[in-house]
Amino acid sequence: MSKRVGMEVTTACAEAAALCRIDVASVYPITPQSHIAEHLSSIVADGRIDAEYLTVESEHSALSAAMGASATGARTFTATASQGLIFMQEVMPITSSLRLPVVMAIANRAVSGPINIWNDHSDIMHTRDCGWISIFAQNGQEVVDMTIQAFKIAEHRDVLLPININLDGFQLSHMVEPVEMPDQEEVDRFLPEYKPYATLHPDRPITMGALGMPDMFAEAMMAKNSAIVNSKKVILDVWKEWKKLFGRKYEPIESYKTEGAKVLLVTMGSMGETAEIAVDEMREKGVPVGLLKIKLWRPFPFDELKKAIKGASVLAVTDRAVSFGGPGGPLFSEIRSALYDDPARPAVVNYIIGLGGRDVSVKDFIDMGKRALKAESKRPKEAYELFGVRAS
Amino acid sequence: MTVKLSKNQKDIVKIVKGMDKAEYISAGHRACQGCGEVLAIRLMCKALGKDTVISNPTGCMEVISAIYPTTAWNLPWIHVGFPNAGSVGSGVEAGLKALRRKGKIADRRVKTVCFAGDGGTVDIGFQALSGAMERGHDMIYVCLDNEAYMNTGIQRSGATPFMASATTAPAGSAIPGNRTWKKNMAEIMVGHNLPYVATCCPSYPEDMMNKIRKAREVVGPSYIHCLAVCPTGWRSTSETCIELGRVAHETGFFPLYEVENGVYRITVDIPEKRTPMDEYLKVQGRFRHLTPEQRAIIQNRVDVEFNKLMNKVNHSVPWV
């Protein structure tokens, strides 16, 4: 039986990984992920799970060691944030090319320059094209559920790809929240033992990580792309199964009060809950605003997006990262490009918010909603705007 | 007709007779003629035996052995990136350990071995190596040192000898080649309190294989630094590969020794009167530019380093 407990979200994340009976954890501490590293090490130190906990000397080694362990057939978990993720980035595309189902929690944090330990999404956006499945949680319950689901998705024979679960640093990672923590028996029933496809063992010697010449490199990239595109079916199946077992529903894009909405706010991560309150307030006053919360970032849910935006005339996409000198925030670019061929495409405006831990309030979302409404008749001059930033 | 063999030849016959007949790195790989490195690996694998998993970072041995869809390896082998032989190996060791303990794989010891070049060891892979050794994984880390980034065109590394000409430290009219002395990795590894550290060279196959066997027996981390003659990068002729390795030892430039629980021991006799460095330097194109005075500077430093080592050989005591 699941048990309702109050717990810091990082702690809950580590508990969820432990429930998955991981064999190896390879984690280097970094704010705001450190509590995951700490709590997991205490779970191992207390003998609550039988796992090797590697006290690696860097994030580069954390992921490299996780890959080595995963290559032997061990169920492997790691976690990081910000600079740590970027330090890992050298090996991230290799994890997906070697088809190693490593699961990683990312307590999203701004990327340095100036150094800043607080939340935004610039870390994960730097590593967007590494071939990892990428999922965003909006609350503690989702972090627990998605961490457990991640192993089942990653280890599926039709997937065999690494996954990262994104939880906003501090604003989510350090909250104490009520969560339904599944018990061991339930998790065991949902998540069977990992049966790897190919492993490093002398009983069947294989070569992993061979050099690819120009005559086959493109084919290798195509294979990886097909794998991640096709993983969506497995993700949807796993979410369906989760609903059946635990009653909680997961969708690539969650719609909130979208019926009759002219403007749809679009969020990713924990700000979805703040935006909900803003939508409630606006709806009460008769302002036709709804909300889309993107959960599945890679593979991007193109079909679900097209369905979810039906009837809206303006999308107000929020981004928590800047694409310097680019067309706008990464989520905005994705959505606008996804809708280009749609004859009934709505106007798409972009607000870049919440950078480096800057608070985003309900009032901010209401302002964004109202301004987006105006875009229905008059498009803003600039494609994107760093919302609420002081001019000088 | 009977052939009379010298003692050296008899020794070699003895080694060959006792050797594992299996080939763990097969013919058909793409190494250069006279490559000391692949020769070392072939013999080391014979000493390691079947129950071995290899972590091989980017470098010569990775490029020559595993071009998709071919592989020269008959051992489980993984290549991830350049700086992470030590950390990938750490994960392999931890994975095998956890799975064996949990009864998910066969209950027998499989040794994790890293084969890395000098760039992947003394430069870009240094941190991962240090961490791996510190954590005490049951792992042998072998540095195959050909003294520069040979795979990519002879750029200098931290293991390139003083005043050798490399493509990023060329012998110019103002600067006579590489400006730093070769990093002493074996000594740095002794500083990690490893139970077993050794230097070796395929020019002395029996010594090399015995060291690998010893390292395999260690339950925990060990480090082997292997001098691998590279005719391509050293600008020496390929048939002198074995001979050059011997001269490196006899001059005291790369002495073969081991450090077992803190005790230093020279494992192959060095002549009382060591061979002059000139004999080593003059046959390699990378030292061709050196003046007699510059060669004398190298000779002096080799003497100093050798004496430092001999002091340890004569005075070290076991830790336990």
C-alpha cells in the first residue's frame, strides 16, 4: 500500500530510486541536487538497499561510471544540475548511442556566468540534443512517479535510452510536500528486474563503443533518432499502466481549463502550479485563458500539441532559458516551428521568465495572459521578451 | 641438427611455452609496423586471461582495434570517451561487483582493466584515474606510454620527454622542443598508496607479463606504466622497437621496477655502468636537433632521477 508522507522532494527522489532496487548509484553532489546524493548515500549506508554507491570525483566521472556500470547490466542511477550537467555533456550523447538506460535526476539550475545556484532551465537546454528522453515534473508526487517510471521506460527493449527527470532546483527540489510513496511490493510488481540486451562479461565478449567511419555514422544517428521517436509509444504505455496501478494520470501535455480559451499559457516544470492559480483567477473574471503544461520534452509530443491548441488564437509560451542571439526561448522555438504547417496556427508569443531563481508570481502570469490577449489583434514587434527585466 | 640457444633465447622459449595460446586481440588490427603498444597489449592480455573486462579510452589502441563493424577484441571491451578510462572502469567494476553479490551474474572474479595512452592518463584522464585509484576499485590501470598524442599526429603530452620534438612543441631555432620533464606517473600512483605499482616494457616480455599477473592477483587497485616504443612518433625505424625499449631501461631513463606495499625493487638487472643517453637519443629523429650540450643536460637529469629511484630501492621498507 502506498503511504502518504511529507518529505523534501530531493529525499523523495532518492527514496524512489531506492525503491527501484538500483544496483549502482554514481553521484557527485552539486547544489541544489546535493540532498539527493546525500540521502541516497545514507540509504546505502544503512543497508536499506544492496547497491554500490560511487563517491566519484566529478560529474564527468559520475556519468562515465554510471555508463560503465550500466554496460555490465546494472540498474544505474545518477543525478546532477547546472555546471555538473554541462560537465557531463561530453559523455551524454555517448550514453544514448551506446543505448545505456541510465536514469538521471536533474535539479535544474541556472548555468554560470555570473555564478548562480538558483533555478531555471538553461542547464537542460544546453544538453537538449544529446539523445536522452527528457521529462519535466511539476511537483513532488510527479518526481517520485516519474523516477520509478523512468527505469521502466529506459530499460524497455524497444527503447534502451537514458532518461533525465527534471525537477526545478529549490522551487521544487527543496520543498517539503505531501507525496504518496508506493511500497516496495507495488514497485516490484510495476518494475521487474532489468534484463539487459547486451552486457560486458567474458562469457560473451562484445565490443561496445566502436569507431564509426563516415560510411556508417549517419546510419547510427538515424538509428538513435528512430529509437527516441519510437520511445513515445512505450512512454504512453507505461503512463497508462501507472494510471491503472496507482490512479495518477500522466500525459505528454496536460491541459488545464482550455475549453473556450482564446489564450493558452504554456509552461514546463513547477511553474505550472502557479500558472494554474493565475488561470483560475482570470477565468473567474471571465478572461478566456487556459494552460498547457509540457511534461514530455524529448521526444517532443507534436501530435498532442496540435490537438491541445485547437481553438486557441494565442499561445503565450514561457521559457526559462535564453537562446542568445536566437529566435526566442527553446520551448517557444519548438512550438512555433511545430505549428508552422498548421493552417489554423495561432499567434505564438514568448515570455522568458524566472531566470536564475527570479520569482514568478501569480500576478506575473495574469499580466502575461492579458498581454497575450492583445496579441490576438496586434502581434508584438519582438518575437520574444525577457519578461519583467529592468531596462537599465 | 640441434641449435644451440643462448640463455636469453632459452628464456624466451620458456615464456612462449607457458603462454596462454588464446589471442585476445587478434591479427588484422590497424596498428603501425613496429608498434610497441599493441605488442604489449597482446602479451598483457595473455597474462590476464579470459576473465577480464577492458575499459579503453580514445587513443591509438581504440582507433586501431575497433572500427565498426570490425573488432580485434576477443575480450569484453568498452570505449566511451577520452578522459574517462578510470571512471568508466570504476563503473564496470562496481557493476560487476554488485551483480555478482546479488547473484545476477556468474559467481567468479572478473578483473577490470583499463588500457589508456599517456594523453588519456597523465593529461586529460588524470582526474578520473586519481579518483578511481583513491576509491580502491579492484582494477588494473595500464598506461601505454608512447610519449605523445601519436594517434592524432604527435602532439606533446605530459609524458613527452624533455626537449623531444613534437608537433605542438617543435624543435625551433628559439626553443629546442618540449620544455617540460616527463611526468613521473608511477611515483604519483605510489602516492595514492596503491598496493602494487610497476613500470614495464614489451622489450622484456617475461618481466612485463609477470607484473601483470601480480597486479591481477591484487584485490584492489594497481597501476602499471608501460613504455611503448612508437616508431611513427619517435622517428625511429620500426625494426628497432624492441632494442629501443631495452636501451631505455639500460640507460636508466625508463628503469623497470615495481613497488609492492611500499617496497621498491628493480626487476631487470641494470648494468653497473649504465648505457649513455646518447645511444638512446641519437637513434631517434625526435631528438635529432639536440646539441652535445643539450644531450648532457638530459644525461644529468636522468642521473638525478635514477639516483632518486635507487635511494628508494635501497631504503624503502614495507608498509606492513
